[in-house]
Amino acid sequence: SEEAERARRMEAQTDEAQKTVYGKAFPLILAGSENFVTLQEELLRTRSDVLKKASEHGAVLFRGFDLKSPEEWAAVLSKVLVGTAYVGGAAVRKLIVGSEDRLMGGAPQVVTTNESPPSEPIPPHHELAQTPNPPSHICFYCQENTKGAPEGGATSICRSDLIYDFLADEHPSFLEKLEKGVKYVKVSPKTDDPSSALGRSWRSAYGVDTKADAEKAMTERGYEFEWLPEDDDCKMTSPALPAVKVGTNGRKVFFNQIIAAYTGWIDTRNDPTKAVLFAEDDTTMPEEPMRDLVRFVEANEVSMPWQTGDFLLLDNTIACHARQPYSLANGRVRKVLASIANNNDDVQKRQQQPKMMTHLALPSGDLLPSAGLGCWKLEKAECAVVVYEAIKAGYRLIDSAADYGNEVETGKGIRRALEEGICERSELFVVSKLWNTFHAHVREGLEKTLEDLQLDYVDLYLIHFPIAQKYVPIATRYPPEWIYDPTHLSPRMEFSDEKVTYEQTYRAMEALVDAKLARNIGCCNIGTAMLRQVLAYARVKPAVLQVEMHPRNTQHKLLRFAREAGVQVMAFSNLASASYVELQMASPEDSLMLHPAVLDICQDHKNKTPAQILLRWGVQRGTAVIPKTTKLHRLQENINLFDFTLSPDQMASLDALNANRRYNDPGHFCQLAFNTFCPIYE
């Protein structure tokens, strides 16, 4: 049954390191093997229940799921929580996924955990409790932890309602003063100091460059500040902040950064004994209650060793967290990342978007829909209407290219949908591609595309082929297509004489991101070796790789490599030979639509077509699919892919059809059609 299948996907598990607090396992462990796509779907269905469990248990640890990169984890988080900026925090962190200037609407930011030296413990605290607006949740993801490594490096957690009850019993007068609030005092440097657990600079903490801007940010948040003459350090005193709150479970909680400040705010600038003051009289914390408090937390915290792929959803109003010291000796690797986020109505709105779709998160934090409309071979006469109807039907991903020859019409369809208020521009993800003749004229190529699409930017700009052809000016012919001079007695494709390398072209693509003409960039039609090179020299990480993928050409190794590198894969020719028969590049017998393996699966999904089975295979393995159609009922079918799941056996039966069969191969068609030998895959 469907209920049994769901239960199998996320089963409660036990671990000897767990504790029982107020009759609940702490943390709750949910185990499974789903990848980031099917886990998104499960969380779309169970989001409220998962957040309720986090409240009841204090934390939920997800273990065993197939999450290969921070980007995949960010996509999963986007179905549960809405990200918030790491503003006012003490620790130095690096942004891994996300953008400082585009926070809302995408995936939650993913950052490194505290960058202080591994040998330094990070004491228990509630995230950003020393600021006026702490997040409702903090999440952690173990990207890698060397198996069999020495102990240490656990992210310890403790129930703070348990701490409150301890203080109520043992130190009631101390707790009474805490209930009136506390102030935090910290000296921040001008530049980040990674050697300190609280070495985040005032510039980084508030995202500013000048003292005047920092003063404005601190004043808006109610901080008092004093500029110290040495090195432009800033002494900050917070407004009175709660030290006790009511958690989402209805219990009173010891909610603050008192232990962390009192025991861990130690560096050349700060005195931990003066880091926390009672709000009512500005006196410091008394020694005896603090000593007992630290001992109690140490005795009641859970320190569960990380396993690669683990992620922890912590209710920041219920449980505090810490980091145990560890060693990187003998080649040990420990990569644990964090994301702070809130539970609010924006997630509910996102869930109500058309078709309950899954997404692929990009390094920028932008979310790429898992299914969209491909515009290749859409005739000009029908293109604008098809694009408009697709957006009206719920499509938010439109895949275009200069070489398709229909970007003017694609732009008209987009403009009509926007003018009618079907969606906002920010809700659309528009893709285009740099044609081969513009490898040495990259900005010119994109500016022409933007003019035709009637857009200020594209969400993703891709290098169409790793082929630099001879430049054809726009005034001469556009799109220039494959033949350099169609009027020549022997027309043929000609390579560029400008000696431009792929790296030079990619550098020019990066400049488009700087100019805000393209939000993300990437590549098409390259393999692992070339992608590895791009990753090595890229300043702006390639966000997407678009390649031919279908059950006849699964490219498992390429997909795995891209997933592990955090490069999302967009698959074209999802129905295999379907688009190539009329081009005489495939025969009707190549069709997968009537293949017994596909038809057998259709028998188990009675209301799904062979095309939907093939498209679901593409989505479920973690790629974005972009089928093309001109028929309105097919538009609906091609996006209705998120209300069923292929079983592991069904996925395997489609995988088994692989024959490494490419239909779109310049090494074949360039010789036949354009009189030029141009292999790129061999």
C-alpha cells in the first residue's frame, strides 16, 4: 500500500547514543535510502508532521538518505523551511550555497559551521540567541566524515526545557533574574579572525563596509557600541534579550548564549566573565550557578558521531547545540555544514505552487524546477502560444537557445504570461545558450538573446557545445546556425580562427554573472574530464550541465560525478529517439514508447503514459527534464510527474535499456550535414 511504502521510506531507528527526555527519544532518528528528489516529495507530504516531531523530540536526525552535495541538501531543506540571513553571529563562516543579495525565494543558505580551529570546543548555545531575531530552526549536514576516524567532532545537543527545569529546582533565584533578560557584550574585529570561535568581524556580521553603515545596522537592532582605538575593533552591547522563552512544545526553555559566552567567548579581545550581564542591573553571571549549569549540560547532552550523509533538523526553540573538539590527524576529513531557517507561511505558499514540483538547488541558491518546457524544434508560428500555455499550465522552467531560432517568439509567450499576471518574473526560470559562433563574443551573444526574449537577465546561460566556430556577425545572419557561408559553392561548418579556448569562453561567461545579465552559468555536451577541468579553474561554479540522457543513454558515471560535485544535470532528449526520427537521425524502431519494459511499468501505473514513465525516470534519478510538445494535453501530461513513484525494480529495468546510444552527436551529423568532421565525445 502507499502508506506502507511511505513508512518504508522513513523508518524510526534507535542508537545507543540517544537519550529519552520527557518520554521522547532525543534525537528522533528517521532512516531511509531515498535520494534528494524522492525525499523532497516525502517532505512535501509530511512537512507539518516532521516539524511537529522536531518540536516534540527537540531534533530529528535523518540518516542513510542519498544526499551527495550541499546543493542537494539545500533542495531538500527548501521543502521544509525558509532561509534567513546569518546576521549578527559571532562565528566566522563561509557561504557554500546561496547568495547574500538574493535570500528569499530560493533555497536556504548553506554555510560552513564555526570556522574556529578543530581543537577548540564550541560550548552549548541556541543559534543567534544573542540577537533580536534568532531563527526557529538550525540544520546540519555531514557532507563527509572519514569512516573509522578517531572520536571527536560530534555536534552535541541538549534539551533546553530540561535545563530550565534543573535551574528551577536547583537555582531558582538565579533563574528568576534570568527571566528578566540578559545583555551580551562582545568585541568584534575589523576583519574576520578564523583563529577565534567569535572572530567574525563587524563588517561580515552586518554585511557592511564602513563604520557608518555598521553603526546604522547596530542602531536599528538596538545595540550600544563603542569604537576601540586599536585596529578599529568594535565593542557591542546587545539590548536586553530573553534568556528564557516558551518553546514550540509549550514548555519553558533556557534559551540563550549564556554558557557559550561565559565559557567560550575567549580570545585576545574578549573576557568571557564579562560577556553576559543581567539586564536588570548589568551585573555579571555568578560563579556557582554557572558551574553547576555547565556540569548539568555536559551530563545530559547527546554526542552522536556523524555519518556521511546525515542531516539534523534542530528546533532552535527546544534544544541547544555545541561542537566537540576533534583532530584532523592521519588524513581525517570532517565537513559539516549548517543552515539557519524559519518556519513561516512562505513555505506553505511554495508548497501550493503548481504540481507540488521538486527542484534542483544551484550554488547561487536559485531553485531549478525538475520539469520544464524544451523549445527545440518549436516552429515560430506556434512557439509563443505553446510557451504561454505552458506557463499557464504550471511550467516555470523554459529551456531556450539562440540556435533554436525562436527566441523572439519564446519571449512573446513569456511576456504575455507576465502581463496577464499568471506569475511573476522571479517565479520563472529561463534558460538560454551561447551559440558556437560567439565563443569569442560572449556578451554580444547574450545581449542579443535578452533583446529577443524581452528580458533583463536569464536565470541560466549555458555554453551550447564545446565547439568554437568562425564568428558570424549578427547583422550578417542570425541565428548563424552551423554553416559558415551558405552561399559558398561547398558550404560547410568552419572552426574559429580566433584561437579561443573553452576556458576563455567560460571566463567571459563569468563576467555575465558579474554584470547581472545571467544569474547562473553552466555547460552543455561535455563529459567528466572536461567538467573536472572547468571546476578546477572556475571562479563562478558551473551550476548546470545539460546533456543527452534517456534510458538508451543513461550516462550513470557522468551523473554520479556531477551530483558529487554539486553540479545539477538537465537532461535533453528525454524520450530518446522521438525527436530524431523526422530528422532521419533515428528510425521508428528506436522508439521507447512501445518497448515492453516501459509498457510493463505502465501496467502498474494505469493512468500514466509511456512518455510520463520515461520522464519520471529522468526526474527520479535527479535530473531536470525538458520535453517539447505543441499539444495542450501533452503539456499537462509532461508535468504531471509528481504524484507517482517508480519502484527500485522499475528504475533498474529502465536503466538496463542503456546502449550508450547518442542521437545528438556532432561527431556523426556534422560530417553528414555540414561537411566537417567534428567529434567531441571520443
